Amino acid sequence: SLPAMPAIAGNAAEPPLLDSYYALLHRCGGGEDACATVPPAPCEVLPPPVSECELPMIDVGCLTASWGAGEEEDEAAERAACAAEIARAAEEWGFFQVRNHGVRPELLEAMRREQARLFRLPFEAKTAAPGGLLNDSYRWGTPTATSLQQLSWSEAFHVPLAGVSGDACNFGDLTDLRDVAREVAGAMSKLASTLATVLAEAVLGHAPAGESFPESCDETTCFLRLNRYPPCPFSPDTFGLVPHTDSDFLTVLCQDQVGGLQLMKGDAWVAVKPIPGALIVNIGDLFQAWSNNRYKSVEHKVTTNATTERYSVAYFLCPSYDSPIGTCKEPSPYMPFTFGDYRRKVQEDVKRNGKKVGLPSFLV
């Protein structure tokens, strides 16, 4: 396997997160002395300890496997029990884990290797535009941050699925990445669509209209995000990814064994224990709105690690920009809006206030 990169300024592959950190520290009154190259001493007051949780684990093999002849009755009973488990987890946690999910472990291992090769390219190669890698989808840090609390110590390629599957997407010399990313996107897309349909059925009491749910989600509207969280000398006081909810219907996440994902349960943060082979699924804002708040889009974040880099890959189930989100049943607590309306409002809020407001902006 490839060795981890040390968190040092000057590494040609690393984004200039250290520069961002000190610029924000200086802006917030850290003074000249605070901008030394030595990390500041940790705070005297330690944050409360975060308990580790095991998310609900659901075997979805009955949804993803091919059934043989003569198994219809057993299949229906097992599928109903599985659907009830999924819906309960979406209501109570907003997050759950799945196994027997149909995404091959060898494929996820290959994705991890190809991500490592991708992110070890020189920073200049990752940021080159126009016509840059993966449709100019590279991003790092938080360009809109006005304080250290808004800084994400991470880098990512946030790739439209149309780019992953299209011939025009620039993968540079990483031809293996192209093939692996396409296969991962296809497998996660199938899983996400299956789970979304099951969740919609649980609310409606019958199968949703159309061939899939949501109807306006396809390979041209969804996103695949390749994340890397470099080692951070200011851990644990700096976020890998700032607290947020997802602006989609559903997210499927594959994280490595480093850990760092935390979610809000009740009024406390809990750390998600990595489980080898499992995928994490979480409800997004759009599903919460469509379900009239039955399903919960839960705030989550990623913490940094002082010594070890972390990788993850996320699939975002998103509709077309002009697609009305709609509701499972009138009256809805939300005014009518499209995905484009929602994205624009989120971007405006982040630009103006440094943080997303989200669904409360659309309450009737």
C-alpha cells in the first residue's frame, strides 16, 4: 500500500491549508505571534468526550440479490421486514449502515488505491483549469470561510456523474481511476435508487409512480465526491468537514477505517465506528422535505486526525435542477421549491453568513 503523506508545508501535493489556517487566525485577532510555524498550544478547556456508536446495521441482500423461482412469498416477507428496518432507522437516526449492498469489496479497495494516486498528484496539477482533471471539479478548504470554525481541512473532487460516465471527462493518465470510478458510481447509483424507492414506499403505503424514485434522478443529475482529509497539526480543534446536512435526497458513503465521522444524536455528537465492508447511508434535506419531516436529515461533521490521512467516497442522489421536490402528502410544512431554488439559497446563505440555513428557509 502507499505510505501516508506527512502534514508539512511544502509538500507539492498538499493544498495550502496551513496558509488558510494562519490567514484566518490572523484575521480573527491571532496577532503576529500566532502566525508562527508552530501549532498553537491546545485549549485549556477540553471538549466533552464524544461517545462512539454503532449505527443501525441492515442486511439489504434481499433488495440487491437476484431471487430464484419459487421464492416469491419468502422474498416478500423478508423485503417487508427489511423495508421497515430502513424506514425506522431513517426516522430515528437519519443514518444507517448496510451490508450485502451489492458494491463489491474489491471494487471499494480499488477505489481507495486510485484515490490515493489521484490526490498525490502535485497541487498545481489538481487545480489546473480550464480542462482540468475530472471536469475541473477539484476543491480544497473553505473559500468562503471567515473564521477557523468555518474551515474544512480537506480536499475533494466533487464530480457530476455525467462527467464520470462521459468520454469528455479528463482523467489525465489515471485510466484505471476512470474505469473504477464509473463502476463505483454505477453500483452506488443502483443501491441509492433501491433504498430511496423503499423509503418512499414506506411513506406512501404503495410503490411510487414512475420507474424509479425520485423520477428526476439519473446519471446526469447525481454526484460522486472523492474526499481526502490530510493529517492536521491542529487536530482535534479543526474540522475535516464542518458541521452540515446534505442538500440531496440520499447519500451513500464508503469511509476507510481511520474514522472521524460524527453525527448529531439528540443534542450530542456521537462518533460513527467504522465497520469493514459496510456502507453508510444518510437522509438528505430533500427527502426530509418530501416526507414532511418523517425522515431526518441529520447534522454531521468530520474531525481531523493529527497523524493519519483519511479517505472516503460519497454518492449523492440529486434530482435535476428544475425538478420540483414535491411532497408525499398535502399539506406540506414547506413551500413549493425546486432543487435549483434550494441550491441557490444555500449558496447565497453561505456567501452572506458563512453557513447554510437549509430547510428552515423554505417553511410555510
